[in-house]
Amino acid sequence: MIERELKLLLNANALKHVQVSYAVMSNGYMIVADGNPLETTKREIREFKTLDTAAKFLFRIGIANFAVKLNTSG
């Protein structure tokens, strides 16, 4: 899902769960909305260097309630 699709779901009140997860392979964070990772327009997973940058992105588009998953083992 790209940012535009995420905003459309948000505007339609169709988002159920947003989570920021630690991405082991990139040593950064990724956003998962309703089980789908946020992607770039090239359909690559969008990565954030810090938890703060991921949170700022979510706040900017209007999402203030999200979960954070740091455990990578399940």
C-alpha cells in the first residue's frame, strides 16, 4: 500500500489497525496498516531510520493512534 492508498483508507474511516514494526534487515522501522506494509511508489517497503520519523509521518497524515512492535520473534 502506498501513501495515497493509506490516506484514502484513513479518510474513509476504513483503517482498523496501524502498527510501526522494527525491520531487522534494514535496522529501521516500517509501517504496517491492516496487515499491509507501507510502500514507496516503486512498490518497495518504505523504511524509516527511527521510530520518531515513523511517528512524525503518521501524525502528519492524521494518524495519532498506532501500536509499536519491537519484538521480532513473533
